[in-house]
Amino acid sequence: MFSELSYMVYMLIFTLLALGILWYRYFHFLKTNYKIVLYVSLIGILYQLIADPPAEAWRAWYFDNNKILGIWLLNFPIENTIFIFLVCAAIASGTLVFIRHYKKLS
């Protein structure tokens, strides 16, 4: 449908929707903890650098050249690195919000 933008468009829709809702709803809290979110996201990219090459070598998944932009960062399309960063940011943000609510209930 979006040809070479397919992976990027779908990835941004699903990741930014969750991340956007969290940051909109809990902006002031997450803003004070943005370093945690940033560090977790960077660790996620580091994990990608370690885990993805064997997975690609084993053909666990591949990237269709007709559905990506063609911009590669090391051995990965830029869309994959952005995806890992945003998913880790969403998980870190959601975890921080969960911990905040859990502490309020205790």
C-alpha cells in the first residue's frame, strides 16, 4: 500500500500511538524521568546490535527491500532501529507509570 514506506508507516502508527498516549496522559511525571526512558531505549538498540545479526543469519526474519527506505545503519534498516528505540521507550514509560500507580495503591 505504501511501497517503500510500508514498514516505516505501520511501525510509526503502532509505536507512536502507545507512546503518545502515555506521554500525553503522564507528561509531567515522565518528563522528570526522561533519562530512564532514554537509557532504556539506548540499551534496547545495543541489544539489537547483539541479537539481530544471529537472528538474521538464521533467517528468523528478513527485511523486504521493496518495503523499506533503503537507509541502513550497520546491518539494519533505519526503520528497525527506530522501532526498537520507540518500543523500548514505550515499555520504559509504561513501566514507570505502572510503578507510580502501584506505589500510590500501597
